Amino acid sequence: MTDPIAEAFEAQRERLRAVAYRVLGSHADADDVVQEAWLRLSRQDAAAIDNLGGWLTTVVGRLSLDVLRARQSRPQAPGDDRLPEGVVALDSPEDDVALADSVGLALLVVLDALGPGERLAFVLHDLFAVPFEEIGQILGKSTAAAKMLASRARRKVRESERPSAGREQREVVRAFLAAARDGDFAGLLRVLDPDVRLTSETPDGVVVVLGATKVASGARLSGGLAATGRDVLVAGRPGVVSLDEDGTVVALLAFTVVDGRITELTVVTDPAKLSAARPE
């Protein structure tokens, strides 16, 4: 016999997951939050819930807020927040359509600079049209305070540097890869931001290199790695994946491009971390 409550929840699951992911920026955390929301619903008298969608949104919002606050109290180690969570293969130029979605995903990078309350208010109202009265209840604040948080977040988002559009990002990455393959030091400097940050996730730990000159020098030496790769999206960022003959991921590169230059570059060669980074 079909459980009507389970059916009603499943009808809401994708929306709830989208809310949690946009708030948290992590598919794993979003799935955990949605699962916890289901467990809480299963312990409730569903007949007493007038608006199931609103009730579930409130629960997911509060759980997501708890996760954001917990992150603030337990800062991540350098490089942990740059690990690839999902990899999507791009097989043709037409796949630049998929890259257009990376602009929306790149908003998550900007949202990281917001406080938990600001982030929740902005995402719920501006991306999912949740009324400020409900947002205030989730935050334990007044409707006016919720509006103020969203307004402040909106201003910060507008003022933040936004990554370039998808096609432009990919062109910059391809220029970097070509220069690395050819050992073109000047070409590398043209596409690297002067303050570029390179984070290497290796089996021996995390190595961080700062500055275009040092990053360009290392890129020339590892040009072969970049040259044999396959275009991918890495959690919304343009990237390259290198596979061995068996199809196992042996290296992953992910780029952040702002105003036509690479500002961040992540290189993952740690097998333990690459095991979860399979092309889809």
C-alpha cells in the first residue's frame, strides 16, 4: 500500500534538495539535510500540517542554517573547500551550453563570503521566492530583519567579482593549457592573475603556491598533464581531467576565471580524493 506522506515528500524532494544545495554549496550536505527533514516529517502528525511544502522548506532552512553555523565554528583546513564534488564531462563545443549553468553555480563562491543569516535570506527569497515572513521565522528574527539581511546580502553579491561567463572561461583555460604544453612562459603570464593561487592536493598533503611567476614556472614543467586532459566541469568550474588507459582518474585540474584571468587553480593528484571524482 502506498504511503501518501512518503509520496508527498518525494514530490517535494528535488525542490528541497535544490534549496539546501544553493544554501550550503555541497551536494552531500544537501542530501543529509533533506534526509533529516524526511525523518522529522515521519515523526510528525502530517494531518496537523496545513502547508506541507512550507513546513518542509522551514525545516530544511533551519537545518541548513545549523550546518552553516557549525562550519563557522569549525573552519576547514586550507584546500578542503576546493575539493571537487562533482565532475561533468564536456564532449563537444556544444557543451558550452552546460557551462552557462556554471555561472549560476559560481554564485556559490560569492555566497561563501556571506554570513549564515545573509546567505539563507538571500537564497530563500531571491532564488526561491520564499516570503520574508517565513524567512524571519526560520531565522528567529522579525520580517523586517529578514528583509535587511537579504538586502545586505544582495548588495554584497552585486559588489563581488563574478567569474566570467562559461565560454570565456573555457577559452582562458584552453589558452593556459596550450601555453603549458608549449612551455610558453609569457603565454602563461598573460592568462594568470598576478595574485593567482595554486592549490595542489597530493598524496603527501596540500601544497599552496602564490603568484603568477611561480605558478607559471610549475605549469611549464607539468604541461604534459594538462595537454592530455579531457574538458570537464568541476563543481561548476571549468576543468580538465586526466585518465589512464583503464579510465581511472589520475589528475584533476579546476580553474576559477575572473575578468579573463585565472585567479585560482586546483590540481588534485591524491588517489584517495580522486576516487570520488569520476566523470559523469
